[in-house]
Amino acid sequence: MIGDSISSGYGIAKKDSWVNLLRMQLARFYPKVKLINDSVAGSTSYNGLVRLRHQFQSIQPYAVVIELGGNDALRGLNLQASKQSFSKMINLAKQHNSHILLISVRLFPNYGPIYTQAFNALYSNLAHEHNITLVPTLLKGIALKPAFMQADGIHPNTQAQPLILQRVWSSLKVILNQGC
């Protein structure tokens, strides 16, 4: 797992994070699968690429889950550079025979229609180009409901974590059923 604050459990107890809930799901249904969460708040796609390269020096994961991009958008980074970082992560995982689960995040429209549309299309374009599994819009049905969000309006709260798990689990278990 390579991610940012959404996957690092920012603002909530780590035990309540969707990634920890995923760890418990894996222990129940795939006890031989070990989850390594290398998610760091504030990470961009480039930061994720650097960490993934480092991870592949010591492990050969069956699957790589990538949940990044929100900080690229919040910083207004060049989307072509973000796409290159994502593509490099995907190609690196493929070189190591790892399956890839790409998790998309959505950008709020205050960045203007051109940037917002291009950013929101980035994930589906990557999934199509690389023939990988995509979890569309991680916080769909969550981000616009204050009851599921922390006061900052960016990070999901504890109540949202099981919903996030469900979105990811439905796609991840398909990948795991192929070989675990």
C-alpha cells in the first residue's frame, strides 16, 4: 500500500483507519497475505514512486495498492508529471509481477474546469492505458457528507472508514482471488 493521508489514517486512531480494517479483513479471509502500509500524509505521486522503488528492494508483493494524487492536485502540480509518476509506479509493479489496484480521488471544482476535468480523468486513463484495476472515486458518497468528514472537509472521519474499506475490498478481493 502506497498512499497519502487518506491511507495513513490522518486525524483518527490508526486502529480505526480503513487500512487497518483492511488488515483485519485480510487476516480473516487471506491469512497468508501481509499488508505493508507505506502511506505518508502529504505524499505526492512522486513521493510514492520513491517509496515504492525502495519497497521493491526488499519485498516482492503479490499486489500493490496505490492511493495517491490528492496532494498533487492540492499543490496544482503539472498533471503530466503526476501521470509520469503513476505510470512509473505501475510499470515498476508490473516488472515485479505484482498486480495493481489504483484508487482514484476526485478534485473539487474550485481549481477550474480544465484542471479539474483533466485531474479527474487521470485515473481512468491510467487504468485503461495500463490495463489495471481501478477503484473509482474513493470518497464517493462520503466527501460531501459532513457526518463522514473531519472538520477540515478533506479527510474522512472514523465513521467513514468502513465505507472506504468496502469500496476498496470489493476490487482487491477480485485480485487476491486470482492467486492467493
